[in-house]
Amino acid sequence: MSQRNGSAPRRTTRRGTAARSRPPVLCAVLIGALATVTACGSDTGDGDSARRASSVTSASSAAPPSSPSAASSASAESGSSRNERPASRTAQSLPPSAQPSRPPSSRPAAASGARRVCSKAQLTLAVGRMDIGAGNVYLPLVFTNRSTTTCTLTGYPGVSLLDSTGAVIGDPATRRGPTRSPVSLPPGASASSSLHTLNEGMSDTPCRRTAARIRVYPPDSFDAMTVPARSFRVCGGVFEVETTQSGTGG
């Protein structure tokens, strides 16, 4: 009984070992069968699998690889960045129509024919001889060029009358007559512009207060000059100034 009991386990062990050794054999048989079927299919089939494989192979060989193109473009970009020309060379390589035009050369004012306007700093102002006749009164305002360069006066000066406190008396003078040509004043030369009013009693309009000074803005100037009025006053509601002309006007 003891041997039978001991032999039973040995038989069980052998059977278990045999059972465990069967699966590798079966797997080998199955793998061989599958290989045979596959080989037969490749030999006896209609060639669809081969055509598919060849088409895939040709497509893959025809398509350019992505990495070389990216590398080539990157190298081209890096090469172009290294080979960029300076801004000056690029501008020189442009056609003449695309290049910026050169600024015109500057010319002196005298060469271009520009006139130099007389400024307050270049002038002196004086009152000429008053002319009274036929009911009209004319008082010349005389501008003299005291500088060392020639300048010009063109048009009408701006004129107002002031009292002894510096307050303005009435409205400024209005313009009378047409504008004359520009007056060129070499150093020491003079030009004049006459004030016009009426004699007292020539009109029902009363005279203004007698002026103490005359405030004058030379033509094309915003700087005023003053001169004694010499008892000049506006009568008959007429207060006019004529355009500048050459000479002292008296």
C-alpha cells in the first residue's frame, strides 16, 4: 500500500509533465501550418498582394523625404541670412527709378532771386513835411535803411494814432490806392508812405483828438515803430495810408 501510494504521485507527475510539454509541440505544428498556407498563397494567388506591396514601395520611393527638404530650406534660410548685403549695397543695386532722388542743392537767396524784407532792426522811421492843400492833408512816413545790406519794402504799412498815454485814438488807417512795385533799399536809401486826411471843416464829421505819436508797422513786419505825430489829427472821418514808394515823399 505504501508503494502504491508513493507510485501514484510519480505517475501524476509524469502525466503533468507530458501535459505541460504538449503545448510547445502544438504551437510548432500550428506555426508550420500557417507558414505553409502563407507560402502557398503567395505562390498560387493572383498577385494582388505583390502589386499592393510594389505600389506602396514605388509611392514611398517617389515621394521626397520630408526631413531633407526641411533641412535644405533651413540651410537656404541660414545661408541667405549670412549672405545678406548691407543696406548701402542693397540701395546701390536698385534700378535708378527705385533709388531715392537726391535733394536739390541749396542756393543763396540772392542767386534764386528771393527778396530780403526790411526788418525793424534795419530801419529808422521819421515824419516828412506835411502837405496841406485843396482840403487834403498828407503826412509822409519815411523809412531809411540803416543796415549794410539791401532790403525791400512792398505794400502798405499798418498805422494807428496814439495819445500821450499810449492809448489808440480811433480806428487804424485804411488802405488807399493800388499797390506799387517793391521798393529796393540799398544801405542809406529811403522810401515813404503818406498818411491822408481832410482839413478841418471839410466835413460834418468832427476831428479826432490830436495824436501824440504815430505807431507804424513796416510792410510785412509784426514789429511796431513809433514816431512823434507833430500835431497830426484825423478830420472828416478820413484816415488813409498809401502804398510804399521810393523817396522821402516831400
